Amino acid sequence: MIAQVIVDVPVSRTNRPFDYRVPGWLSPLIHVGSRVVVPFGPRKLQGYVIGITEDDGPEEALHRLKDVEQVMDDTPPLTPELLKMSEWMSRQYLCPWVTAVQAMLPAVLKGKAQKWLTASDLLDEETCSRSGLLWELYRKRQLPLAEVEKQFPDEFMLVPGWIHSGLLSTEYQVRDRITKKQQSFVRSLLTPQQLSESLASLSARAEQMRRVLEVFLQHPEQSFSVQTMRDEFGINRSALKGLEAKGWIAIEQVEIYRDPYANRRFQEKQKPDFTPLQLQVLEPIITSIKESSYASYLLHGVTGSGKTEVYLEAIEHTLMKGREAIFLVPEISLTPQMVERFKARFGADVAVLHSALSQGERYDEWRKIIRKEVKVVVGARSAIFAPFENVGLIVIDEEHESSYKQEETPRYHAREVALWRAKENNAVLLMGSATPALETYALATRGRYTLLKMPDRVGNRPMPQVHVVDMREELHSENRSMFSRLLHEMIADRLKKQEQMVIFLNRRGFSTFVMCRSCGYTMRCVHCDISLTYHKSNHTARCHYCGYTIPQPSHCPECQSEHIRFFGTGTQKVEAELAKLFPGIRVIRMDVDTTSRKGSHEELLSKFRQGQGDVLLGTQMIAKGLDFPRVTLAGIIAADTSLHLPDFRAAEKTFQLLTQVGGRAGRHELEGDVVIQTYTPEHYSIQHATRHDYPAFYEDEMLQRRRTGYPPYFRLVLITFSHEEVPVVVRGAHVMGDFLRQKVAPTTILLGPVASPIARVKDRFRFQIMLKYRDEPNVAELLAQATAVFEEWNKQQKVLMTIDVDPYVLL
């Protein structure tokens, strides 16, 4: 038996399967999709079986093959569908096949390949008595080489000599990173009659032992955790140990799941009465689910129109067909509120996958899926790789969200992967948004997706009234506050009425840059071409790209002037200004700085929902998916923040954010207001957002895209190069650019090489090439050829290159 294995060496020259002989004793254990340990050169590496051949071929050829050394799992973690998808992703996104595979699996399944130092039988007590390192190896027999270098730096140089003398040897090992949680459980070893007799034989003073036997008399077939015995029945461990010694009970270690929702009780909720609009859009979706045929839908519904209930009903019909459902939401929308709706509706059938879970919790949720213990997965981008084998429905909520695009290799878009998976499974793909991505809406108008519309809120509740404030006029009338007079009045009004507010600013920190007013010096990162942001809580200036942090100086480092000032506005500054203008106001701030601790996101939202805050102040994470009945005001401090970025999607992102933030107000019985503060009120993205007019925005933005040659009229590929030296990175970019310029179609536009908008990050200079094409049928093959030419040139240069197909971030 021969196994075709892709190994964990993610470079182009090893981006193919390698043949390995399967020893007879491993034959029953190995399957397509298995993780294995194989020798590769002098090392041992983790690999993945992508094929198995029963015919061994000529004896001579078989003899030259190396053996598979270990199968790492009882059940293969990769289904045939996921393997097929990983091969497609490798071609589509020009990444190593093994990298696509690893993106589909929990991080703990990436085994750690390490070089280990091993003690031989020649090492005895006398020999090792003179060396701390040898003594440690004598005791433990094996240590990782990296750990030896760190712990015994003075003796590390002696290791080669000890290896040469035969005292030590080295070998590569792949160690699994999986840890499984276990808990002590107690079960009775006696029949009910024996329990009664044993209870009668115990003295009255053995009160705790008697209580244990009484518990098992009432529940003869049940086992209890030691913790339950202690917490619910008041039984201590010594009583349990005493009964175990008598042979009456057994205390066993049982594997349990790490469940982040174990202590939560989700109350089942009655399904609401559907509105005529909801019933109208559900009809074709349910028909496609019942027919088990591929179909794709774009549900364009305003904020508060009841899209989530449509999703839940579609999932219910999918489960009734005996199939499985994947529900994708942006990471920032995956709130406890959202999880609660799904758990209340589908109970134990739901697994949840998102970044706030520990690696162990994610692994356990993933195991529930692969063991077929759940039928619904709710999660962020990577949940699209849930190892289901009978997917009937994939839902993408807020489909326009940029977080569905991964910014590290493999640079996939979850929407494209979902489309592939829906076609592969004859499943339904349902995408929903109040502000669909322009490319998605364009495809829907051309018939690639069926367009469904929900233009009204549930219960015919009115959309919030939008007020646009021109901040230039505020300045002319001597108002230099970050709050316009209108927003100030409305905040005061809500405080008086004891209603709640959401205030949005897409900048964290206290100020966006620090400058000396005497000499003009601006504090910048020493590693990146970016200004440092001042954070008041710990009086530091920090780079939000590489994390470089310095204490905030009291004098200018250049001219020693005391006139060093903070410019721009961050969430911390808004919080301080609110406290100054409205003494006693209760502000709950949500940004990366306040939600970095596990559980803090849920904790802050819970406080706000319980009325412990007047204002929820935050960045992008408060713009989506939140639904609070008492929120009647949404304030947007600086609508222009995203409008003037060097990004062709700037107007689209601005329109989406304004619409989504505005949608947080007046979603229930109380009517809402939205205040948009801007220095460019005449811009069409702001004008259309005030009227909640997506079709009008779509028309205007499509004109701009056609004129400038951007998606959906052209597709893009962004190729980025980086190196510590400018001449080297420029040469590398030209090698790639010159090859492509000779090969692309006449209609294809090649821009660059030019310096990236952020020209230096982490001490590496960055240049880029952009490919804009309409008719380039073999673009993946062309880029693969260009990559081969570049890598041949790059053997000695060490220039890093990334290729991003359909990029979302152009900085």
C-alpha cells in the first residue's frame, strides 16, 4: 500500500504529494484525510494523506520509498469534500496546498516538529554528576534542543562533543498539541440490593459515606462527577476514597468537552408570527431546500426588517430534511445575543466557533461537528470549513463585511468558498445584508443570484430620522467641541428621558497622532511609516501595526519644547469629553483595548443591556448586529474617517458603516434619531445614507467604478513585495512586473511597481504591483509562471512576496 502525502513545508518546490510506503501494521489505521508523521530529508514532519494506492508497483521502486511512521488520529480530520476544496483553494488563491489544508483545521491539530536530544545507555550517574544538562537528561531521558539552548546556554557548546562520544543523540519528533479535558466521575459497583445491605452495615457516624450510598440507591444507573457530589450533595473526597477502598464505588477519569456555554441556560422562545414580507422571501428559499438543489439568494433587507428570523426558519427546514447548516456572521457580530437566539431555537444541535474561544474550546466544538453530534454551526469566517458531510444550507449574514476576507495566506473570501461548497453539495446559499457588497449586488442584478428584498422594518416601525451636521459651520459659529450643538442637545435629552445611546468613532486610543507645535515634529514608529497613537490609560504612544510602544514624553524629543499636543480624536478622548460635558454620565467603551480579555466583550454588552450604562461608545464592533430596545440615539462623531482613505471602496465602506450604525437606533417601540457629523455633507455616500437609499448609492458608486476601472467591472490581483533594503525589493518587484507585462492580455492593466501606501512595516520596505483584468482566463496559471520566475531570481535575496486575489486591503 502506498500513501500520497502532502507535507508541512509550505513552499512551492514541495507543493505536491510525495509517495510513502504504508507498513502492514498501519494499513487498518490509515485513510484518505489522515494526519500522519513521515520522514522528510533528515527531519520528521506532519503530513496529510490525499490518496492511497493499493497496488505497490515494482518491488525495486517500492524499496526506495520511506515508511509512514505514525497515524495521528483514530478518525481522519479531513473529509473527502474538504480535501477537494483545499486543492481548489490552492489553485484559486495561489497558496501551498498544505496551507489551505491547515486553514480548515483547529490550530491544535498542527503538530509541532522539533529536534530532541536523547540520552543513551552510556550516560550514567557518575558521568552526568559534573554537568547540570547531562543530569537533567539522565533524569528525563529526552529534552527539546531549543529548550536545552535556552536553559543551559553555557553547556550548549559541549553538546556536539557528547553526541560524537555516543552519550547523546538527536532525532526529529512530531508531538501533538492536543489536550483533552478530563473530569473525575463516581459510579456504583453494587446492585440495588447490595447497596441496601452496605448502607445497613455502615455506622451512623459514617454520615458522608451513607449519603453516597443513598444517592446511588435513588439513581442506581447514574454516575456523578466528584464536583457534583461535593456541590450538590455535600460529600467530601475522603468519603469517596473510603468507599472506593471498600470496592463499593469506582472513581474514573472521563473525557468531557470544554463548553464555554455549559453554565448558561437558554430559554426556548416561541417562533414569532411572520410578516407578509418574511413569508414572501421564505417561499423560494424553502422550495430550494426541499428540492435539495443548488440555489443562491441575496436577501437585501433594511436594518430591523427581520432577516435573522428568515435565517432561523430556513435552518429549521434544512434540519427537517436531515441535512446540516452553516451560519456565518462577522466576528464582531457574533455576540452572546446572537448565540442565545440559536441555542434557544436549536439547543444542543448547535456548535459555535469564534476567536474568543480558547484553542481547547474550539477543538472540542470542532469534535462535536466531526462526530456528528451537532447539525448547526454558527461561527465567523473559518466556520465555512466545518467538517459536515451533508451540508444543505449556508447562510452568510452581513455578507458585505470585509472580515470575511482573510488577510493571511491562504487569502480566501468566505463567500467564494461558500459558493463552491454550496454547488458541491447541491445546497442553498443565502446571503443577507442591509448594504450588500457592490460586486454581490451587481451579480444579483445580472441573475447569478436570486435577489430577494425586505424594504420595511418589522411592524412597520419607522426608520430612524437622520440629521446631518456640517462641522465646518459648527467651527464658523465658534463651536470647537467634538460634539455638534445638535448632538449635545440630543445626548442631554436622552439622559433626561433615561434612554440609551450608541456613539460611534472608528478610531481607538486618545488621539490619532502626537505633534510638537513649536517645531512640527510628529511622533512616528521607528519600524513603520505610521504615526504613533496616544493612549491615555497608560500614558503611552503606540503603533497599531507592529505594537511598538514608548512612554509619552513631556517634552519634544527634537527641540525640547513643552508644547507637545495630541491631535485627532480617539475613543478614549470621546469618553473623557463626555464625562466632562455630562457629569455622572455612564459610558461603556468598547474597542480593542477594552475587549482584549476573554469574556470582556460579553460582560460589557450585558452591562449595557441591563441598563448599567447610558452610552455605548465604540469602534466598528458596535456597528453590527446589536439590538437594544432602549437605544433611541446613534451618534457618528466623524463620518469622514473612512471616506478619505486611499481605497477604491472608501465610499462604499462609509455608506455601509453609516447605515449599519444608524440601524442600531429605534429598533423597537421607541423612535430613533441618528446624528451624522461630517466635513463633507455633500458627498453622495453620506447623502444616500441619510435617506437609507441603497439603490441610489449603488447607481452613483457603479458610475465611479466604471470610470476608474475597479470591481465589479475589473477584477484585481495585488502583489506585494517586502525587504529590509529598498534597492533589493524594487529589483524583485520589477522581475515579477516585467514578466507579467510581456504575458498579460492587451485589455489587462498592470500598475506599478510602486511603493505601498504604507511604505514600511516592521522595518521592511514595501512595494506593490496591481493587476486589473476583465478577460484573463488563465490568470492563476499566469501568476504561477511569474512566481516561478521570481523565485528563481529570489533564491539568494530573501524578498517576501504575497499574492492577494480580489484584495480588500490595499494599504
